[in-house]
Amino acid sequence: MLISELSRRSGVPIATIKYYLREGLLPPGEATAATRAEYDDLHLGRLRLIRALVEVGNLPLAAIRRILGAVDNEDLDVHGLLGTAQYALGPKVDPPEDEEWQETSDQVDAFLADLGWRVTSFAPARKMLTQALVTLRRLGMPAGADQLRPYAGAAETLAREEIGRIDTSAPRSALVEGVVVGTVLYEPVLIALCRLAQEHQSALRFAPPRS
Amino acid sequence: MLISELSRRSGVPIATIKYYLREGLLPPGEATAATRAEYDDLHLGRLRLIRALVEVGNLPLAAIRRILGAVDNEDLDVHGLLGTAQYALGPKVDPPEDEEWQETSDQVDAFLADLGWRVTSFAPARKMLTQALVTLRRLGMPAGADQLRPYAGAAETLAREEIGRIDTSAPRSALVEGVVVGTVLYEPVLIALCRLAQEHQSALRFAPPRS
């Protein structure tokens, strides 16, 4: 298909497609004339993925580049592949490296060790967790192991399901693509369902139906 | 305390405190002279809350204003109070109102009705969920009731715990403040733990320890 049809079918403006081509996010089409190129379903799929990462993931260009690189790089083993993709999602946290941070970071390490979870020392999610806990404590909100345990339990149940569902007979690129898109898009799904469930539980507790 | 001490103890620059005062986010201190005012622990607590909403919640000024208004408004009942605060958190989704959106929105409604959850028709989280599902489907990712059910189950378990934990004997303002801060700050906690759990489950499945 020509770039005009690619634009129509993907819903991405031609100028944006040309930008992705220039930035190397989208591989070039097959040139059929000096100013004409043919695109195929692979371009369409990749374009939809980029669009999801931009519009839903709100990811900066550098993270999108790293994720697409991991999608294309067949040298990484499955665990390394998933890790590279997930770590590219960030978030980029610059720890203040003060005493409060260090103390909380140590508690996060102890909590994860206690759960027996195998995660690297440089996983971005460690810092993400530490940052939230530092702020909770600064606000005087309880944020110890007792508070974290229900969240860790829910997270472990979901992760077992998510990782168990991965079909390793699928092409490795499709597999990573699916996991990245799934991670970026299922986080808002989970958050949305948590908020809806809170409203429901609040209704049950504080606004029982009149009988 | 003077504004200089308030700044030191909260970690918020004096210029930012003055900006919050001008915007009415922070109530004025008690004037002790033409250019001098005394602040107290209430100011310190409110400042820490605003800071958390800005830095951790990444919330725009309008949302912060609505949340602080709900914190201060004693006329709302508990369920309405929690709802106002949660809805102020957004997200603000502008639905395209096309056929694809409408179809997915209907499926969200049917899914929630099936769960028996009591949520208003205008809950922002409905649109948040619809938006994520529209994108998932556009990318050809499975996103039906079968995929959603584990997330809904985890969300319900957590929400029961969160809402059950609310101490209704606490002052209503502290209660709302706690719930808002808890919502804004425990979402990144949950997401961080989900990512760490995924890494652990991926390690278990794809990188078993050598024996």
C-alpha cells in the first residue's frame, strides 16, 4: 500500500509517519519509484504499536527506540528480552541519595528478599516503589510491610497469570511486542478496575441500598 | 513558625509557598505584622499534601484545587466525599464517540454489570478502561471478559481491604486526605510491585536457577 493508505488505515497522519521514518522507528517501505514506496501489514502493525506507546504509554522517543530495538534484537534470551523491554518502560527516577531514601530503599530490599522474589538490584521498579514509600512516610501515612503485603499478593497472582499465558512458540518479536503492549496497556486497565472496585466497595460500606 | 521555617521543614521553596498562597491552595497564615505571618502544623501538613499531589500525582492545578475543596467541604457524605476526590483525580478522557468506542464502552458496561459493581455511569475510570481496551483491540490484542477477570478479581480484593481499612472515627478531612493520598501514592506502589512480580515470575519460568 502507499503511504496515503497506510495513513488512512492506521489513523496516523502522513507527516507523523514521515517523522517516524526519519527517526528510524518505522523501517522504510520498498521503493517502487524515486518518490514512491510500498508499505505492508508489518508497517501497519509497527505503526499501531508506536501509536500505542506514544498515546497510551506516553513514552518518550528514547524509550520507544529502546523497546523497538528489543523487539528486533533476536540475540537476547526470553528472560533478558522481557527485562530489557520492561526496564525501557522506566520510570527514570533520580534518587536523592539522602538518609531517608537509603533507609526506605533498604526496607524495599528487605521486603522483596522476604518475599523471595528474584529481581535485579537495578530494576527501575525498585526505585519507583522506594519513591512512593518515601513520599507516603513524609506525609505520615503508614507504609510498612503490613500495608504492602496485600498489594504484593495481588501483584504476584496477576504476574503468575500474565507470565504463564505467554506462548513461547510465537515468534520472539511478536512475543516481546505482546508483552510490552500488554504491560503498557494493562496497567491502566488494572488502575481503572481498582478505582471502580473502590467505588463499589465504598458504596457497599458507606451507601448501602435502602431496603 | 515563619514562612522561612515552613519552607525549611516542608522542603518547599518560599517562592512556591507564596504561589500556593496566592492561588488559594494554602490558607493564609496568621498575620503578626504587615509583612509577617505565623504558620502552623496544619500549613505544614497541607503543604506536604500539595507537594505529594504535584510531585507524585503529577496532577494539574485544577485537579488539586478540586481535591482540596473536597477535603475542606464537610457537607458531602462519606461515599460522595470519596467519589468527589477520586473523580477529581481523573483521568480526563475525551471519547471519540465513534462506533468502535461505543461498542467497547457497551462491553465495559456489560462487564461491570456482570460483576455487580455499583459505579456511576460517569465514573472517569469507565472511560479510562474503555480507552485502554479500544487500543488493545486496535493492536489485535485479546481484551475480552476472560482477560479482564483476573484484574477485576485482584482489584476487588484490594479495594475491599482498602475501604475496610478506613477509620470512620477519624476527622472527615483527614479521612479524605488519607484516601486521596493513598490512591495517588498506592497506584505507583501497586504498579511497581506488579513489574517486580513479573520479573520474578519471568525468572521462575524462563531462567530457572542452575542446580
